[in-house]
Amino acid sequence: MMPPRNGIFCRGSGCRFGEVGVLGGQSILGHAHSAEAAAEQAKAAMAMGMDVLLARKEFCRGVSCVDGMGKPLDRSKATFVAQCAHFFTAGGLEGQDDYRSVKNVYDSFGSICGPRVGNAELPFCRAYGDVVAAALAPQLGAATVGSAENICASMFDFSLEVKQAQVDLELFEGSLPGKKDMGLDSERGRRWAKFVDLSSPRPLNETHGDLLKLQATSTKAKESKEGYEVTMASWDGAMKSTRVPSQLFEHCEVEMQEIMLGEPQVAGRVSKLAVDWCNFQQLRGGGRPDWTERTCIGIGKLFGLALRNIPDPPPADQPPAVLAGALPKPAFGQLSPTMPPTYTMMPTIPDPPKWGEPPASGPVPPEMTKEQMQRMLDPTARFLMRPDQVCQQLFVAIGASNRVEGLLRNSYKTSFRVPGPGLALPTKEDPLLQAMVQAANFRQATQKEAGSDDSRSA
């Protein structure tokens, strides 16, 4: 059998015009008549998992070397970026590389999303677009977000942050091996409540009146044998509802009760309490010395994404002009300067077409009693959220982020067919999630071992 290039070793920029592999019967990098054509074929090969970069570059040693020239390459990120860039460039990316705003990318994603996901899933495109806006929110004030590759690199980093927050909060299937020391009555919960009491001003019931008396009980996410429904199925049954296993949802609810101090809170305070709770865990004796500032930033971004459309109440002397429905507020929370307001971009993705009866997919609508309706019309009490409501929003945000990652990661593979519909949570078979769980367990075990060594030496 004749080896590649007739057995002649190639070195230099001219090697890129050679034939380095075959994919699906198609020669990759073969018979390219220009550097641009070779580069496009290399991107396609990279997206399919073929390592073609080393064949195109000489071995390099030194600080000026780029990825692939003898320097280890982040294969997962490079593959994602290649697939994701094809999603935007093939679908139509607004703006120029030298001047492209977050809104340009948001609008571009909105125009591409519908044909990719189909009519049943189309109402979720706004939520998917919010994920894109959240990933690019730190660049909201920049002159440009850059090329498709730069955009996709930001998307990959944000996806990792959401997955890491999911791992740290143990909000994934298979994360509950046994009973945890958590909740309001746990030792950790009591320490956290005392910490908040000593370090925070008295909240809501002193600044907005006695709201807790107005809090009425209401129906939480519907439970079935398969778990809790956090989204509903489409009207035609084409898209199934998203379900969270009962044990996982109840674990989240107990964790949120601890973070929220067992009381209903407004969205802005929930986000702030979550970040403060994370920072508290890093303290000596807090239980998670392996957590860092980046851990808390990731948790804050997840809460900011989940609660992006839940408004905070206005000051007590300024009653809201609208008595029902959401009021505009910074969409990605008030807890971090890296998540600025983006709600002004929300109307740019069109509503689904109204052919007869419109699709009815989306978040599960609440079943309200008369008392609950009165609460919703109250100018202040309607802003309060319970732990189970926060959990529902968290799982929807995690599912939306996972769906966007899937759309961008499989761009070449789904270019000529509509991908399977549905918003689903990452499973324990997710290889990236598995790697992050193993890394988190290793860090935690290392910190515990270091702590035990310190105690013995003392």
C-alpha cells in the first residue's frame, strides 16, 4: 500500500495543499486550488475530529508559537469553534469583524434558530438567544465582538462556566450518591444563616412592608412518575416536555431553601445570596475550600441567566406602572458588572407564526387559585420567588444552555436536516460533564487531604 504523499516527508506551508486524509469518501485538503479552499477544508476536518493542524505547520518551539505547532491544542474547544463558526457563517452573521455588536449576533442567531429547530421548538428560540446574549454580555460595550471564531470561543467558555456551576451545585443526574449535610437545619445551613444575619442588612419585610404575610401557597412544577415537568410539551406532541428526576428537583429545592434562608425572596436578592453563599463556602470551615472566585462567578452567571426575566420590585414610594406581567430590568442580574442589561434586545427575535392555534410550548404555566391571582396583582408581593420556582428556572436555563451547545457543536452534521427537537438537561453520560465532575472530586479530595495534614501537624 502506498503511504501518503508517496512516502515523502513534507515540511513547510506548501504541505497544506497535500492530501492528508479521507472523510466519508471525500479527500480532505486534497486538490485544493487556493490557500482559502485549503483552510475551509481544514475547518471541516477539524469539526469532524480530524487532527489536520500539525500537518499544516512546522514544528515550533518558543513563546511565539501558535496552537498546533508542537504546542498542545485544546481539541474540545477547537472542534466546537470550528462547528460553531460554520453555524454562523453558513446561516448568515450580521455585521463585520471590525464592527459587530452583541445585538448583531443575537439577531443572527434568532434568524438561524427557527429553521434549525422546527416549528414545535420555535418558541424556545428566545430562551436560546438569551444564552448567546449572556455569553457575550461582557462585551456589550465593546466596539466589536470579533469574528465568528471569537464569538464561538466565548460561547464555549460560557458553556463551561454553566456546566461547572451545575457540577458545583450538584444539579445533574447521578450527583446524589447519598444524604448530604445541607438544608436549613443542617450545620452548614445554620452557619450560613448566622453569617447572613451578621453581615447583611435586614431585607424585604423592612424595606417593602410585611410581604411574607402576603405570600400565598401555589402549585409548583408538576410531578409525575418520570419527575417534575419544568417545560410543557408542544400542542402537537412533536416536542416532549422537559422533566427533572424527582430526587434531583427535591435536592435543588432543599439547597435553595438553605441559600434563600427559608423565605421567599426577589430575583435580585436570590442571585446575590447565591454568590454570597458560594463565597461563604470558601471560608475556613465553610466546607468547600476547593472553590475559588471563578466558581462563584460561574454560579452567579447561571443564576443571572435563569432569573433574567424576573423583575425586582420598585422602591416602596414608586409603585409599578404595570400590575401584571414582567417589568424590564437588567436581564442577567444585578450581581456582577460582567452581566450588564440586555433586555432591550429581547423583541428582535420574531414570535412563532400564528397558523390557526399557535404552538403552546414553553415554561409550564401556573395553575392559580383566587388567592394566588390576588397575590400576582399585588404591586409588591408578586415579585417574591419560592425555592421551587427558582429551581424550575435554573433547570430551564441549564437545558437551554445545553441545547444551544448541541446546536453549535453539531453544525456540520445537521446542516441539511433538522436536529431532534427538545430541550433536555445534560445527562451523566455527557463526557465533558464527566470530566468536570472528576476534576471537581479530585480538587475536593486534595483539599481535604491537605487540611487533614495541617491538623495533624498542628
